[in-house]
Amino acid sequence: MPRAGRAGLNAADPRVGQRLAFDGREWEVTDRSSYWDPGGYRVVEWCCEGDGVEAYLLKEIQDGAPIRWFFTRSIPRARVQGLPAGSAPPSRDAPPPALSYENERYQFAERTDGTYEDEPGQRVPKTTWEYWDANRTRNLAVEVWADGRVECYQGAYIEPGEVELSAGAGEADEEEGEPAGPERAARAVSRPPAGKTPVAATLGVNPFLAAVVALPFAYLVPFFFGRPFDQCLAVAVPLAVLVGWGYATSRAPGAGWIGLLGLLAVGWVFAHYPPLGSPAGLATLMGAPLVIAVWGRKHGPRGRRGVVYLAALVVGLPAFVVGLYYYFSFAPGPHTAGQLVLALGPAALGAAGAMAIARLLLIGADGG
């Protein structure tokens, strides 16, 4: 029985930004995606993170069968015995007959070839090998992606009442009579759930909205010290962008360290070579999002929205800071709005271009 102020999966589906309680742990829902095969089998999955552990709550939908819930945790491939050694990708058509993990043996049960979609229109083929223990209570799943990556998970079917959702959950996304297949799966990802969307969920997806919300609060700090408008803006906008970055890049692989290194490297180049006025600056403007995107592509489809936003931040924020420095140091007074726009224009163009470059490269990794 769910505790007061909480709902169960029987009443509502999770939402990004919401918290849920399961297996004695609190989890935050950080992403939502969909997976289906041509036979009418579909899975809506929610990425759950808690105490440094990544797990997935799956809602399995099969035409003519009751909905089933599944909870699985990511496990290191290197600890799964029976998979091909090294980094060479295994053949999707040749699953090993048995695997072992933590001294437990799992027998191959079935293979599913389907389509995975993290964002509307960004679809990737994926093959899943399903293995079960002797009692068929614990599952070991091996996902083989189109680019050769292999990811492993251990989990089991659960009862929906075992999961408690924090207050504010909306109605379930599934609708009676909705057609099967990829069209329904695509709508399930792109369509916002019924009811009012929690603020945390919205901010977790859209860094621009997070920055807009934070901007007036950041602006008040220098404003109370009597600073002029342009100086207030010089303080408020970088702070607001950092707030947006914190939300947007939380799902990007290696976001913390690769983002920091990228900011430092791009900032140093832009401080010495103008981004639009020198070969080195222009090369950095084009090359930085390529490096970020290649890193994101290496780590698979999950978190690619965060990778795109991270590319924009790594290019845009240093260009913004350098533009403000030149504006305050060299623009003739009295300062005008036109001068400010010219100073910050390269930052806006660079961030937009970085997003476009990263997105194109990531989509190209999926074959279109």
C-alpha cells in the first residue's frame, strides 16, 4: 500500500523529474524513452538514478496481454562471463547459449530485434538477448546496438504496487484503443502526459527554460549593489546559463569532467584568438562540438539531448565571457545596446551552431 502523499504505478506512470521509492531506495526519474518491435511488443522505459546507481523501470506492452512492469540495473559487461572478450562487437545473430554473473548461471531464452527512440525522430536499431536463471525469476539482458556497443543489465519483473511515486504524478500515458506499433511508441515519447507538468521535469529537459527562470534572480544580486544594466547582465546571464547547464547535461555521459575541460580549453583559445576573426578561433568553434558529439556517440543513444546542450554550453559560454570582456574593455562609451549585441553575437551564433553540429553528427551515427 503506497504511503500518504504517494501514488503507485497502478494510478500513474512516472514522469521525468519525479522521484520514486523502490527496493529500499529513492530514485530520481531522469529520462524517458521507448522501444518496440514489428510484432506489437513495446516497452516504455524510465531511467532512474539514485546514490550513483543507474537503473531502468520498464513498462512492457504486448497486444492481447496484460501490462507488466520490470526493474533492471546496469551491470559492467566485463563482469558478465560468456560474452566475447575484448572490445570486438559480438554478432547480433549469435547469442551465447549461457552467461554467468556473480556466480549465477543464466540460460538464453529469446532475442528481440527492435527500434529504440530516445527523442522524437531519433531512432536506433537495437537487439536484445534475454537470459534467465534456473527459476526464471532473475533476468540478465544483453543489448547489442547498431554501432557495436554492448550493454548488460540484471533485473526482474515486479508488482506495480511495489513502486511508490512522489506526489504530483499525472495520469497514465496509455490510452484505450490506441493503435500498436512505432506510431504509438513515437507518440508516447513526444506527447506530454496528461495533467500539469511538474516544474522539475520541465527544467530537467529544457536548459533554456531553466536559464530563463534563474535569470531574474541572478540579476537581482548586482542590481542591489547599484550596478548599471549591462554590468548586471554580465553577472546574471553566465550564472543563469550555468543553472541551465546543470539541468541539461545531467544525462550527458561524462558531463562534469568533459564539460569542465571543454570550457577551460575553449575559453583559453577564445581569450587569445577571436572565435570569428581568426583561423584558430574558427577551428575551435567548429571542432569543440565535434569532439563533444563524438564522445556522446561513443556512449550510445541515451543522454544525447544532454550531449547536444553540453556542446552548446562549451562553445557559447566562453564566447559570451570573452565578448563581455571586450565590450567593457574596448567599446567606446557611452555603451549602447547595439554594441552589446555585437559583442555577444558570436556567443549566440556559436552556441546555435554547436547544437546543430552535435545533433547532425549524433543523428548521422544512427544512420539518418
